Amino acid sequence: MLKYLDTVRELLTLYLVVLLAAAGSYAFFEGKPYLDGVWWACVTATTVGYGDMYPATVGGRVTAVILMHVTLLLILPLLIGNICSRCIKDANEFSHAEQEELKATLARLEARLTEKD
């Protein structure tokens, strides 16, 4: 599954899907309007937690626990890592031309070694 989450767009899409699913689940279990569920999901996922809305049912609390853990332990670290990896440039990384040159050099060396045998 994680190989499909390698772009910022895919991670943000996953985040949105998780938010909207949690909002629907919260609204269902708590008997609240869906837009209130969206507000609650956004506040909970970002760990702001204003306290104006909170789950009182078992289903709502399970939804909250899953939302908090999926957001904080999966989506946000992947998103932050993806963004940071784009900012870091490895100064020692070989270019394509350099890699091709190394391969050609190794091929020449192998050819010389086989000639001597």
C-alpha cells in the first residue's frame, strides 16, 4: 500500500479521505450533522482539540482513536518525509552520465581481466 503513497498529492488525497470518512463516522455515531463531523474531524486530526465537540459514544470514541493514530503515526510522517526528501539534495549522488561512465569503465576492466586469463 505504501508504494502508492509516494507523492504529496496522493498523501493529501488519503488525508482528505480519512478526514471525510471519520467525519461521517462521527456524525453517524453521535447523531450530529455531517458538517459538524467535518469540523470535529479537522480539529481532532490536527490535534487542536478545542473541546467544543467530542465523542460520547463508544463508536465515536473508537473513530476518534483511529483518526488520531492514523493521522499522527501514518499520514503526517509520510507527508513530512516526502516534502523534506524533496528539499535535500545529495551532493555525492552520481549523475546518469557518471553512472554510465562507471559502467563502461567496469566493462573495460572486466574485458582486460578476461584477456589476461
